[in-house]
Amino acid sequence: MYYKKNKKSKTEHIQANEAKSYRRRASSGFAMLFAVFIAGLMTSIALAIFNITVKEIALAGTGRESQFAFYAADAGWECASYWDIKGGSFMDPPSSGIFCNSRDVAARPWIVTVDPAAESTTTKFIVDFPVADGNVYCAEVTVKKQNLGGGKRSTVVESRGYNGGYRDNSAPAPDDCLGEAPNKVERGLRTNS
């Protein structure tokens, strides 16, 4: 049994069920607070997982685009190396007949720089790779040939591949890979021989 004092300082008897209902009413605020806390914690965890997922998707997309840029660089390097071995085409570039990706890259404007003092010739050209989705990958290839004396010659082939940004400029300006592209990635290969 429970007792409480009334206004007239008399002690009254309180039934046990009245005391329990009072306790239940006092603890219901704690349950609500605890539920809000748990809901906030679960929301925070869900947002953190979502943030990680978004970053992983972006990282995977960058890896994919990087792979396309590397393939373009590799294809440009292979083309230049093949034509250099086949005929030494880059000391005195021909006007046609060098095909890369079924395109006559020699028919396009090239940038050729001759340095008589160093006995070197640097040739720069662009190879483009149109793909089914409408994008055009491209490679900017530079071949530097230098006479070292005694009949020896040095060849440096550098190819920089891009996953987008190819610009088909009108002649006499050479094509380039300097155009804007979303998530543009550059990868390069360089060999010395």
C-alpha cells in the first residue's frame, strides 16, 4: 500500500494500480527519446553507406575511363612503332600511306620539327578511334629521331592516349585531343631505342 498527503495534511490510501499507471506515464518519454536516438543512428549509418557507394561507383568509372585512355595510347604507340620499323617513315614523313585504325594518318596535317644542330626530327600526329557510343578516343603520338653519329640513330616514341576530347580541326591546322570531355583521362607510353 502507498500513502500520500492531501492538502489538509491527511494521509490517504493510494491503490497499487494508480501507482503503476503513474510510473508508466513517467517512463513513456524515455522510450520516445530512445526510439528517436535509434532512428537517427540508423539514418546516419545508411547515409554513410550511401556515400561510400557513390564514391566506389565514381572510382570504378574512373578506372574504366583510364582503361580506354590506355588502349588509345597503346594503339597509337603500336602504330608509330610498326610504321617506324617497316620503313623509317618519321625522318621524312610521307604524304600518305601510313594507316592506323584504318585511317590514313599521313594524309592529315602533321607537325614536323627539324633541328639541324642536334640532327633530329620530331614528328607529331593524331590517331582517332571512334567507338559505337559516339565517343572518340584519341592518341597524340610523337616520334623523335636523332642521329647519334657513327651510323647510330636514336628513336623515342611517345604516345598519350585520351578517353575523349578529340577535335577534328580543319586543315591546315592539325587535329588534336585538346577538346573538353567529361571525366577526361590521359595515359601515356614512351619507349627509347
